[in-house]
Amino acid sequence: MLFLIAYIGSVVLINFAFSSAPHLDIIWSAWGGLVFVLRDMVQIRFGHGAILAMLAALVLSYITSDPTIALASAT
């Protein structure tokens, strides 16, 4: 459950960071690697249920950050 919360929170925070401070993109890009590790951990624990976590992160990112960044993050 910890990895699930960390994954969704990281996706939302990194998308918010990209839309709030795009000039610091090198920092946010490095943080993106952590998101992939957390996603893999969620996938190992929940299997195909990880798709629901991805959708939850997309919806929360769409609400809290620039919608174009949130949609780009989802694809």
C-alpha cells in the first residue's frame, strides 16, 4: 500500500512541478526515474490493478496541474 500511495503522489507532484516551474526541468526529469521504479513496485504487488493507480494519478494530475502535462504524462 505504501508503494501505491508513493506512486500516485509522485506522479501528481512531478506533474505539478513541471507545470509550476518548467525552468527546472532537469530536476523533475531526474525525479521521473523514481516514478518508473514505484510503478513497477505497484505492478508487482497489484498486477493489472496498477492501471487503476495510473488512472487515479492521471485524474489527480489533471485537476492539480496543467492538463496538457497531465495528458502527456499518461501517454
